[in-house]
Amino acid sequence: MTMWVFGYGSLLWDPGFDVARSAVATLEGYARSFCMRSIHHRGTETDPGLVLALDRVAGAACQGLALAVAAGQEAQTLQYLRERELISSAYLEKHLDVTLSCGDTVRAVTYVIDPGHVQYCGGLTLENQARIIARARGGRGANTEYLFNTTDHLTGIGLSDPDLDWLAARVRALMA
């Protein structure tokens, strides 16, 4: 049976594992947002950045990519994802149904935010998010790189996220 992973942020452009195929997919009941303080990858404990997470929101839907893991790579992919995504326990690993663009439904490993975690920061205004992203830097680089790579990749696969598009434009203006 194929192992699927739902990508909505950096997994879109940097999965870090062998992807056998990918398909545009929708996850119901969650919204993509910069609602997690990044203290490792895109910020530090003293100057946190922001990374995307899936926040549970009734009636919401998030479009991203369902990534099929290459056959025989399931165990090492899951280990890799856990080391990468569960670094601070702010994400919860869930197996959720996503609907592929062809109409099929698959169960995918999905990382969603724990709203009770200290790194959760849902409710920040877009302007506050832009100001944090424009300055933050962590172990994997500038927070701006994370935002721009994600928005560019979403555009490249024909998807749009109005909040991310606004943030990208605003962050570019702040950096000018």
C-alpha cells in the first residue's frame, strides 16, 4: 500500500525523501497559516521566526500536494519526517484523508499544529507576521526564503493562497 504525505509548506519544495509521484490535494477542516513560532529552522529561541502549520478551523480547506513515498522507503521516510517535523513537539503527526484532484481520497501522514504548545501563535495579524518573517533567521536560513519558496511553489503548481501572496508582497516591500 502506498504511503502518502501531505505537503502544504516546505514539503512542497523540499520534501527530503524520494517522491514516487505527487498530486494536488485538499485537506478539509484545516487552514494553512503562519501560526507556529520557529525557534530552530527559521528563527531562534531569542528571536523566533514563523513557519506554516495546519490549524484546525471548521469549514476551512487547505490545498497542497499529496506526495507518494517511493516503494520500500516508507520506514526511513517516516523516521526522517519525524526527526524534521517533530523537533520541538509543536506539530502533531496525524493520518488524515486528503482528496486528490482526480477525486480519489487517500490517507496521508500530515503534520498539524498543537494549539496547546508554547510555539503556537495563531491569531497574529498579517502585518505582524510580515514584520517577523522579514527579519527572522534560523538554522535552515532566512524566514523570507521559506515564505518565498512556498509561495513560488504554490504558484508553480497552479495554487494560490491569498494570505501568503499578501505576505510575500508585504515582506518584499519591508525589505526594499
